[in-house]
Amino acid sequence: MHKYILLGFIFISHLSFSQTNDSIRTFIDKSFDFIETNSINTANIGSIKSWLYAESEKLTSTDSLAPLYEEVFKRLNDYHGNLKYKGKTYGWQAPLNMENTYVKNRLKNAKSVVSTVLNGEFGYIRIPGNNDFAFKKVDSIASDIVAHINKVNATEIKGWIIDLRFNTGGNMYPILLGLKDFIGDDVVFGGFRNSKDEPSGKWEIIDSRMLIDGMQLTPTCSVASTIPVTVPLVILTSAYTASAGEMAAIALIGRPNTTVIGEKTANYTTAVQGFKINAYAGINLSTDYVVDRNNKVYKSSIVPDVEVIGGDDLENMLKDDKINKALELFRRQP
């Protein structure tokens, strides 16, 4: 099963069932079996289950039970997971670390990869999130990223900016595949660790082959000119960099001459797996924490090396505070 993919389930909204308190209890028990066995958030599991039992005594069907899972996930402190029930989603969202009005207002329109050369010598590529949870666009998304790298890549490029400020998540696999040449070779560049603090997955590149949890990702196109692993690299983040966006940043953290500039990320640094409860319901749970190539475990937001709050300006990129901080850092490089 692929981690970090919010798995879809088959929902049948027109089914009618004769449901009793026994069926409600069975639903609760099965969902909590998954939580107890797989979730990284089980500190208060007993009291949460008791609360749900008590609340369910007033109910006559699982239709009325499902909305209570919003509170279940809040009490679990799992805002990356949710209950999928008859086509509806029940979960909760934690408040952001901060508000960035500029980024928030432009998220809907920042859906495409963008690349350019800044000041004639620094490469810039902006990678948004995606909705490829079904793994149908891995090749096209990765190929688009590579095409933009090739558009910019040249021997004159003295540093790169990878802008993840508008990457709110999705499928991390095509993003990592697209950025493969920046990550390095013959390196374990990240992975997962489960609730028992045991290694539960590994991200690696061996002999130019990328493997995520043992699954090989093969690009359909390649970077035309080699990108030296020592070329200076800056990752830009915002309060909206989340989920797959955070995974992309973590995959690069620890690489030589790599710096994170911007804002604390949204704190969705967990792997998510889906489990089928029955024909019309499934539960998505945060099951693993992410680790970087230096085995640092990310249980909360990515904290930038250089904090720059606000000052974003995509219309005038050379007036963008985060980009200017990156350019300033490049110019200080020996």
C-alpha cells in the first residue's frame, strides 16, 4: 500500500440498511481497531472510544454517527486523516501557524509549474500541489517538472530556487521523481517511521534509480544536463506548504549547500494510509512520521533555516522578499 496517498473508497450512497445499535457499535469497533493498530495518535484512544460509545447511544444509524468522527479526529489530534462515508468526508483542520493573505488569495490560480532565470544566472522553478491521489498522472507531472528544469538548466546557472510556497499537497511521488536530479545519487534521502518509532519505509536513489518503499519510479524523460549535487539550492516555503510539499522539502533537506527560506510549513508531515471499514466507508489515518536523510524525525512543521515572513510578490519576482533573500545568499557563496 502506498503511504501518503489518501486512498479512495467505493461509496454507495443509495443503499438502505436496517441498522441497530449493534451495527453502530460494530462500526465503531472496526474503525477503532484500525486506529489502535495503525495511528500515530493513540495517547487518548480509550477515552475517545468511550466518549463515542456514549454519544452513539442516542443514535439509530451510522448515517448520524459519521459526523461525530470530526470530533474523533480532533481528539486524536489527527488533522491529516478523516472518515470517508457515503461520499462525504469527516475530519478537522488545525489552524495554520500563521496567515499569509497573499499566498492564500493566489492558491487557486497557482496550479502550474513555472520556471525562469533570475538575473541571468539563477534558476527558479515553482512547483504547486496536485490532486493525483489515484496515481494516474505520475508520469505527466514528473515530466512537466523535468521539462521546466531543462528550460532553465545551463552551465551559467550558479544556483537554484525551488519554490514550494504554493504546494499544498497531493501525490508526492511525481514531485520527488521530477526533482530526482537535485536530490543526488546513491543516497537514502528520507523515509517513514511508525508509531513504535520503527523504520517503516525508505526513500533512496541507487545507481540513478529512485525507490520509494521499494517501489521503483522510472522517469519517462530526463534532465538534459547534469545538475551538480553541490550547486547551491534554496527551498522557499510558506504557511501553506503542506503534505506533499513538505515531503518535497524534506527530500532535499540535508543535501549539500541547501537552505530553507520562508515561513514555518503547515505541519502535515505524516504519511497517510486508508483502510476499508465496509462497502460505503473507509478511514484515512496518519500512520507514520517522515524522516530526512540525516534521520531527523518531523513530528511538526518544517522550520526554515532563514525565516522570512510575508513579502511575497510573484508579479514582481525581483521585489519578492523570499527570492531576494535567496539571491543574497547565492551571492555570498564562495
